[in-house]
Amino acid sequence: MQSLAITEDKGIRVLSTQQLADGYETDKKIISNNFNRSLTSCKIFKDRKSLAGV
């Protein structure tokens, strides 16, 4: 995995969908699909944030 750029939002480090896809050597659509499927069954995402355009 290549070095990731540090991105922060209000002091919290975040990873973009593209960064995750690059890290797992997959397409960002796969990451999005997996995330959306997990939303319905996992309560850990209740405090998720959307950083559109970052």
C-alpha cells in the first residue's frame, strides 16, 4: 500500500472511498457497495459522516 495522504475533518482523520479502494486494490464502487450493505446491519455506522467533494 502506498503512503496515504492525511485528510482531517474537524480534527478527525478520515479516508476517502478512493483511498480505501486504492489500499485494497479494488474499485471504489466495490467499497461503496460494501459500505451501503453494512449500513442496514451494523450500528457502528450510526455516527458516520459524508464528506462530499473532499
